[in-house]
Amino acid sequence: MKAVDGLLDGPAWVRHCWRALVVVLVALAWLGLAPPARGQAASLASFTQAQGLGSLEDNCLLQDRQGFVYVCTEYGLYRFDGRVFQRIGAANGLQASFITALHQDGSGRLWVGTSTGLYVGDGERFAPVAAPAHSLQIDAGVMLADQDGRLYAVSEHRLWVIEPAGKGWRERLRFDDADVRAMPVLADITSVFADGRVLWFGCGKSLCQLTGDHVQVWGGQQGIPPDTWTSYLRTRDGSLWVRSPFYIRALAPGARVFTNHDLPGARVATAYLDMVEDGQGRLLTRSNDGLARWDGRNWSNFNAGNSLPDIGINALLYDRDHVLWIATYGRGVLQWRGYDQIQSWQIAQGLDSSPTWSLARASDGSLWVGDELGGSVLKPGAKRLERWPLKAPPQAQETIALHALPNGDVLAVYYSGELLRYRASDGSTEELAHSPAYAHGAFFDSQGRTWFCTEHGVYVYDGRAVQRAGEGVIPDSVFFAAKEDAQGRIWAVGDAGVFRFDHGRWERVHVVGTPSDGSYLDLDILSDGDFYLAGTFDGLWQGHITDGDSMHVQRVDNPFLDNSRIYFIRHDRRGWLWIGGSDGVEFFNGKHWRHLTEDDGLIWDDVTEGAFLEDPDGSIWVGTSSGISHILHPDSLTTSESLRVVISELSLGGAARAPASSYRFDFSPEQALTVHVATVGAPTRSTLQFRYRLRGLEQQWMSSSRSQIDYPPLPPGDFVFEVAAYDPDSGQLSPVASLPLSIVPPWWRRTPAIVGGCLLLVLGITLTWLLRTRHLHVKARKLEQLVAQRTHELEVDKKALEEARAALWHQANHDTLTGLPNRARIFDTLAKAFAHAQECAQPLAVALIDLDHFKHINDRHGHLAGDAVLVKITSYLCKVLPATATLGRCGGEEFLVVLPGMQPGDLAPFEAFRLAIANHPLDIEGLLLSMTCSVGVTWLDPRDRVGVDLVRRADAALYRAKSGGRNRVVVGEVPPADAVARS
């Protein structure tokens, strides 16, 4: 220390070198930047070109008084409507594209700084402050501020004042050349910030304060080291924070020296170094590789390890609805979903693998996570998860259940059946038992027993051995879950139904009300006896446990649960019900349902079966197929944000109209109406819907997920457009926003014009009647003659057309040789008969008739003789055909008969077919020919799906008739049930 004192007492250059060395050593000590944040994964919603942004290089963010969020980009200004970004451009009067700065003053005016000039407007309409020749090119960064009705702007490193002048604006330098000569730092302004009556701005490598006309320069003695100061923040505790690329300093209320809160290793050389304060009073700002947060004592850093993009952050906004916005250079705009509400961990944060199947909190405070390949542990205060110390056998698969014991030990059950105990005292792992079958679920009851729900029934480990549960009662089938009620009874569910273990005896409990009394996947029992059940069927079912052998349940009214697969049912100590499924988490606080998804900050929507844990502080852990999420404050999620809908723009004929409380338009048959609506006051939700109507045209409310609503040209009249936003996840419906519209008819449709027109019309009709009366009788007679002639011609044409159509229809649907229905027609007849027979539960028979040795006729006597045979056989068959039957020619010598109402087993009609052919030799041009036929018959079977199934069986029967010697009737066999299932 004496040597050090000597150095400090030495020459000035020695002291400077020593101080520099100390600074270097301190910097080296902090060289890993700020400590990493607790190893959570940020759930981010990304907004890029697909969400309306024309540029991904985004420079600044602002929320106006109405609640709209704006983003400045290198290709224009954009406003968020609750779903997507809408560009505010030339149509709104904003001609420039490169937006460098954005500010809203105390009067609500929006000032837009661009590389080509300064604009002012109301968010819908903008106008340049000065003519292009005299426009100010606003520098990039925090370059706009207002004070006492004036705007201060930085252009080319000089501070300008823009103040009202008549109906326009006047621009002047705040510091003239004389001021600059007296204080050279005023020629290099790097930022500006209005703080009440005080104006702060970066000046050269210092920080300047303007109070009235007095400029104070803050430097090293006041805690401001030399650098380019670019950003400012007045926090809720009254402190003023300032930032430069290398330093962050804070001035407490009443203090005269800034306090050092430098971000270790900071070296971000950019004009965009936003600082914002979150809901807990913590400061957020950009770090070298991500986002830094000051908690009052230390910095934490969020970067790519927390799922943030590995790219520069240009702007931050923590809006009034507690949503954190992040504007990046190259990745568009991000929303940190669930910021301060939900924390998540994935493989990048140390999770062993995904999906996560089980969770437990050990007595030492460590969180145990069971997953696909084993498990991980998050120790108290740790930044990352680490692989757990439990040593499982190599064949162990999927940790499906975890249970923490009071002495620090942890029990783990694997899908492959192992029950392991990790002993905290010596770090060893002991295999206690092994289920005889793969386990889908496991439960640890109040008596220390472990219940295995397996693919072959239920097993229990009582501390000594594994035994089959419910022998003779519980079948050898798949079981999924077990729970214990307040009376200590065990309930198990699976494919075979619900079973209860009470006083040493198992019994089946029949469930009345569900689609099927079986195929159950999970259950939960509350302390008051309320019973919840889910299965492979849709929905959640609720009842109350009883002592009897049956239990009545009813479906819970919840559309989300009706349309998603339920994976777990749990309740917390407050009695809240938690449902995990394929579309996020649904919970019920006793009054309202609330749906949580990735929109709220869950790391993934696909929740896994058994991964649910309530911590002692009431927070909830949920496992998903892509990590775990920690819901920090479930109470805060039951209070929905104030959802509000606004009508942001109205266009008529494609032209946007200036904002107004009501509109009056002249009627135009070619100008369609377009209304743009937006939501403010709530985080972005992909499920958001708009309910709207145009009162005066529509009575019913319409629903749409689009924020643009289009109408065709409206008729004259008075209308009121009404719209409300609805959030299905929270069930919240916003107040209705209304906009009156009046469509004025053209002058010729107004009352005076209509009255005058009516008078002229009456006069014209009278004159016309007088002039034409004498000609009416002659023309009437002539017209009668023409009408009679033309009527006769039309009747002739109509009759010819009907005959032609009938001939075409008959030709298309009948065989030209026999006149019977052709193949298409008879199959259509079969399809209709099949549908009618199934609907009315009536019998239906189908027969295939094939002429035996018909080919010999063609070969020996020619095809003309064969045609004659077919014609005569057709006549014989038609004579014996039942009145309800239909005969058709399938092709060649094969005929198909459809017989509705024919009782099964009645072969008389089919024998009649055979005998009609066999007993009537055919006289073909003096040649007597004897013919026989084979008949395949079948009847409708309940398992038939289409009519062709009957034809297929009849064909098989026909084949057996042919093979069996021909000239016979064979009935088709119905395939057994297992054969039908395999097919």
C-alpha cells in the first residue's frame, strides 16, 4: 500500500497512468459482460414483412396517448393495429421513408423526423413543417423533445426550436454563432431530452443542461465521463438516467453527482441506446449482445442463450399494457410474450431433453425435471439447469413421474417400469421395484405406496414388493392415471373404465353421461368431492364422487376443451382447476376460465401429460414438448387487460378519409366502403376476433378475424357501423365502438326532384295516352295474331326439344340392344336402393346372371345370332321379374338384378330366372338353341359400406356357380367380422 501511495503522490502523468491501469483491471475483472440472466428462454412474437413491416431495420418505438404503437424503420413509419402493422405513408401525407426520430408532444401532436424533413400530424394525417427547400434533416436517435409548446430538434448536430407562427411553424437555431463561439460544445449536439422545465442534451463529449437561458456542462467531476451521450430516462423514483455507448449513469433526486451504473464491458457504438422501465421499476437497455436489465443492485444480461436474436437492438418500449417491445436492426419487431409473467427453460438453458414428462420440488428447493432421456435439476439461485444426479439403468425410458420425500430423497418412475430412489444423503440411486409392464402413469399416495398404471392393469408397490391390484376386478388392459380422494380412496382410469379402491376392495364405478363408459385418460378429484374426467372423446366432464357403483357426469361448457386433446387435469391449493392439452393450458379460478398459449408467454402450446407442479408460493410449472414454463403470478392472469377497439380508418372508393366522429357522403354506385379497425390495450393475440355490423343494413352481428371490413357500395340512407373486439382466450368483449354514416342520394332522388318528376310523369302519361289511344285497337289485333302464331311455333319447338331430350336420356342410360338399363344406370339404381335399405332397415338382394357358354353361340352362329339370343332372354327375364325389381345389362352376357324388399333366403325369384331361360329353347332364324344361366345372389349385410360390396359378393357367388357346373343359383357368403375389420 505504501508503494501505491507513493505512486499516487507522484507526478501527474504517473497518477493518470495508475488510474488508467486501475480502470483496465476493473474492466478485465468484469470481462464476461454483465452476469447472464436467470437461464430462461424468452417467448417472442416476431413481426416482419408477413405482419406488414416493409423494413426489418427498425430504429425507434413509441406508444401514443390512444394506445397505438408506432415503429420507425428505414422504409417508413408503421402503426400496429393489434394484429399487423399498417404503413403510414404518402397517402397520409408522410412523403419520406427513412424515419430517424419520433415524438409525441404535450398537445398530442405526433412529430416525425426523417432524413429529408420534419413532419407533424395526428397519427392519420401529416404535413411537412417547412417547404422542402428549408426542411430540417433530423439526425438519427433521441433528437426530438417538446417544452412549453415548442419542439426542440437536432439537425446536423445543431439544436433547433420549432414554434407556432400563425397557421404554420417557425424554425430557428437555439444557439446562434455567438453562443457557439462562447461554448464550442454547442456545435455538436448528439441528443435532446425535455425534463419538465429543464432541457438535457448531449454536447460534444459532455452532457449539457439548459435551464432558462443558462447552460451547465456536466463532466467528470459530476460523474459524466467523456463520451457521446444519446439516451435518457426519468424513472418512477425520480432518478434521471443517461446513457452513452460506454457508460450508464443516474442522478438521484437532489443529487449533484451522477452515480456509476455502467454496464460491464459495454461498447455499443450507435445512436439507438433506448432505456425503458418495466412494471417492477427495473431498467432495460441494450447490451453488446442482447438486452441488459438493472434490478436495483446488479445487471442481468439476456442474449441468444435466452432465445433473443443474435442481432443489435435499436429500440425498446414497455407499453402501458405491460408489453415489452423490441425493435431490431435486421429482424423486425419482437414482442416478449409473458415478460415478468411466465419464465421458460429449453435445451439451450440446460434442459436435458424434450418433451418434459414430470416435475417435482425437492426439500432443498431444487426443481427436478423428468424428460424423454432422463432429467435435469434447477438448483435454487442457479442460472441454468444441470443434469440430475439420479443414475438410471441404461434401459430406463422416459421419466413419467417424480415425487419428493421430506428427507430430500426423490422417487422417479420410468415408462419402462423402474421405480428408483435417489438418496440425497450419499448421492446414490437405488432401484426399489420394477413394474411388470410399461407404465403410462404413476401415483404416490398418502400412505407411501406407489401405484403403477400400466399397459396391463394396475400394480402397487407397498415398500416391500410389487403386486397386481384388483385381481379379478381390474382387467388386463391399459390404464393411464390414478388419484386419491379426501377419504383416502384410490381411483384409477383407463380403457376399461373407472375403478375405485376402498377398504381393501376394488370395484368398477360406471360413469353415466360420457360418450362411452371407457377410454379414459385422466381424472382429478377436489377436496369437496368434485370429480373431473377426460378421455379419448372430446371435452371435460364433471361429476361428484359417490359411494355407489355409478356416477353421473356432465360436460363442462368450454369450447377450447371441446376442440383440443386433454393431457392432464390438476388442481392447486386454492382449488383452481388446471387443464393441459394440445392447445395450451386452461385454468378455472372458480368464476372464469382463462386460456394460456404462446401468446401469453408459454414456451410451447403442446403440453405434456404429467408435467404439472405448484410451488409453495402459488406459482405453477408446466411441461411441454419443447421445454418447461413457470407461471409466476397466476392471480394476475385472471385480470384481463382492458381490451379496446377503435375505428382507425375509413375509406370510400379506395380513398382514405380524414378522421371524424361521423361521415356524410354523396351516393355513388361504384364506391365501396372499407373500414379498418384496431385494438389497443391488450397484448397481441392470434385468436382475436371482431364482431361487427352496419346498423341500417344488417341486424345480426358478423364475426371476422380480419381488421379490414369491406362493404359494397351502400344505398342512400343513415347507417351506424358498430364493432367490438372479442378475446376467446379470456372471454373478454370490448366496449362497442360506433361510427355514424349518412349516404346522401343524388339530386334526382331527393324529395323536391321526386315531386317535380312525378308531376312531369303524370303530364307525360296523360299526353301519351291521348295520342296513342286511337292506335291501340289496331295494334292490339295485330299483336294477338302475332302472339298466336308465335305461341304455336314455340309449342312445336318445345315438343321437339322434349322428345330429343328424352331420346338422349334413354340412349345414355339404356343398352341399345336389349333396351335394359346399362351398367351406369343399373349401378346408380343399386346405390339408391342400398341407401334406402340402410336408412329404412329393409332387406335388399342383388343377383348377377351370366349366360352359360354364350361364347359358343357367337363362335358357331355369329354375333347376330348372339344378339338375338340376348334380346329374347331379356324378354323372358322381364316376364318373371318381380314388380319392385330392376334388371340391367352389365356387359356382354351378364345381367344385374336389384331386388329391394326381397327377404333373405328366398331363392324362388332367382330359380324363376334360371328356369325362364333353361325351359325355353330359343328359335333363332329357324335354329333351335337351348340356353342355361348361372346366378350369383347375395343380400345386404349391416357391414356393407357401399352397394358395390353386394355386387362383389354376388360376383363371387356367380363364380362358384360357374365352377360348380353352371345352370344353378348360388348364394354369396358374408365375410366374418374380423375379415371386414382387416379390409
